[in-house]
Amino acid sequence: MSLRRVLTSIMVVLGLLVLASIGSLAMITRYFQRMSDGVGLATEGVRLPEDLEIELLNHYRRSFEPPAEPPAVQGALLAASENRLMLGLDAVTNIALSIEERNLIDGVRQKVYAYLVAEREARSDPTEEKLQRAKGALDVALVNTAFLTYYNVKEARDTEAQAVRWSRTALVGSTTLSTLLLLSLVAMLLWMRRAVLRPVIGVSQAMRRFGAGDKETRAPERGPAELREMALTFNEMAATLAQRQEEQLTFLAGVAHDLRNPLAALKMSTALAGSGRNEASPERIQRMLTLVRRQVARLDRMVGDLLDAARIEAGRLELHIEERDAREMARSVVELFEASGQGRELRLSVPEVPVPLRCDGTRMEQVLNNLVSNALKYSPTGTSVDVTVSRQQDEAILTVTDRGIGLSAEAKHHLFSPFMRANNARDCAPGAGLGLSVARRIVEAHGGRIEVESQPGQGATFRVRLPLSLPRPPAAPWSAGDVMH
């Protein structure tokens, strides 16, 4: 479950509910507007037929009752009344809402025309028969007009009833949508509290306890994927820090043990030399001096590794860059170890052409010293160690191969970590476990990398790959003290 997907889904659902609410409100508003217009037209449909009925009765009264006005005025009034009847019929026709209503209006129009024809005949020839015909035509016209009025009243009531039904439906719909929206918000808040807030509080409390010194505390890995990943990252970091602390304690114990051995040897040698009880022979003095030199060299190397590791961790590794030939560096390292091979053969293989490098020669010789020293320490007596310099495209490759105890896959994984040594390496030779870590950081500072190939019991091959020095135009020489970081 991803927090991003859940929040996106919640926002989509809430957005759809809001859009549905807005759409429903717009639709209901438009429908009620139409209903209001329909009720208004229905009201007009009731009023206009009633006015038409009244006008018919007025017209009949002016036609057949004794006139109170002169004939000319009476004729004008009758003409105006007929005109009002025609206008009333046109007005009723204009507000018709259905075909059925239009048909009713057409029927009313025909009956009114029939009445007007009968009225003119009766006025021109006021016989009893024609007067009765005009009266009958008027009654028929009034009945049709009254039916039209009844139809419009019924239509107005139906429209009103439909508006009431829609009002109730709108009320139910708006209440339902509002309830769904409110429930969705409440559900989202409850889910956020349970699935997001609690895991965040758990991670925060774990961090606080870890910072207070409880190194065994771990954050609960629960909740959405992002929070589980954050808790997992914290737990891995806490485990790494605890492991690093344990490794450092182990390292300190190992350093103390490794320092105690040469110090004990030095103490014993100086005690024997200064006892004065027996005059030491030159051979014995020579052996003691050799032992002292060897132990001092061990101490110097251990202290140097410690200082280099401290500088690297502090980001203060200084490189004095110069032009060097990789062949010369390899020769000087091999010559240094040839005299103390201790029964192991050192073989050097270099190309005939130079292998130019821009590097800190002292630091790169330190890397080769470490690799060759390790190869000699972990190789059985009577075996050989090969040191090879080669070129491959734009890289210089310095290779050290031994026939020693080899490395397992797990040991290779932690080989360049500080304070780490393989179990079989601890049994074969003492050391603090910093040499390869320092060597890797030195090589990486030069833009290169170290590779290792090894199988348990089949020796190991270390390759240092460095970028070749490309030809450049002449430049001002480096001044003393120039340092590249």
C-alpha cells in the first residue's frame, strides 16, 4: 500500500463527490428554473382564457343588449372587442406548452370564429332563430374556453406537484452527497491517524530513544510503503551504526593486542640488553636489533594506517600530484620487498614503453606496498607473488597476484571496509584491518578503482586501475607546496 496512491485515490473520490455535488446543484437549479417558467406559463394559461371568456361575454352584451351609445360608437366598440378577442387567442397560442394544448386552442379559436359569424348574422337579421344560434355558438365557445382554463389549471398543478417531488429528491440527494463527503473526510482522517500518524510517531520515538543511547531500539515497519521504507532505512542505519560501533570496539581491542606484541618484544629486548649480567655476543645483539627494527616497522605501519584513516574520514587526504612512470613505482616496491621475501618469490612484469601517470607517487607506492605486503603475508612459503604493470586503452593497470589463502564471497564484500578482516586472515597475520580501506580511498582520490578476484584456497588478484596521463601542452612547473585535494 503506497501512501501516494492512497492519498491520490482519496483526493479523486473527494473530487468526484464535490463534482457530483456541484453538477447536481447546477442541474437542480436549472430544473427549478424551468419549473418556475412552466408554472408562470401555466398561470398565464389560466388567466388568458378567463380574460377571453370575459371578453366574449362583453362582446355578446354589446351586440344584443340595447346600446347606450350612438351606432357609430357602438360599432367601434364591437370592432375593438373583436380585436381584443383575436389578440387574446394569439396570446393563448403563444404560451402553449404542448401539442395537446395547441389543439385545444385551435378548437377554441374555431368556436370563437363560429360565434362571431353567428353574431354578425343575428345583428344584421335579428330573428329568433339567428339569435338562438348566436347564443348557442357563444355557449359552445365559452365551454371550450372553460375547458382550456381547466386544462391549464390541471397542468399548473401537475407542474407544482412535479416541482415538489424534485424538491424532495434534491433534498435527499444533497443530504446523501453531503453525508458521503463528510463520511469520506472522517474516514480519511481516521485512516491518516492510524496508518500515517502512528507509524510516524513510532519512527520519531525510535529515533529519540536511539539518540538517547538505546542502540537496540528499532522503528516499527508498518503503514504505507513510504513510511515502511523510511522505518526500514532507519533500522538499517541503526544496525549499521551499531555494527560499526562493535567493529570499532573490536578494532580497538585488536589494535591494543597488536600493539602489545611489538611493545612486549621491545621491552624484552631492551631488558636483556640492559641487564648487564652476561655480555651479549655480536650475533645476539644483531638478532635483537633485527627484532627491534621489525617491531618498530610494524608499529610505524600501524600508526601510519591509523593516521591515514583519520585523515580520510576527516576529508583531509592531501595529494601532491606529479608525473610518474608506473613501471618505476612497481620496481621500487618490488626492490623494497625482495630482500625480505621470507621464502616467497617476487616476480615483476612491466612493458617496454612508459606508463605515465599523474599521481601522488608516495601515496601510490603506499598502495602497492600494502598489496604486495599482504600478498607476501598470506602466501605459503615457496610460492610466488606476481607484480604486473600494463596498459589498456586509457588506463594503467597495476596487478598483484598471490597463491595464498584466498577470499570467500562474503569476505570480498567487506574487504575494503575499515576495521574489517577476514577470519582466516586474522589467523595468518596480525593487523588492524585498515590498509586496504586506506588503499581504496587513495586510489579513488586519483580517479581510479581497485578490483579483486579470488577463490578460497586459490590465491587472490588485486588490480588497481588508474587513468593514464594524457599529453598536455607545456605549462608552468608546480611550485613547492602545491597540493591537490
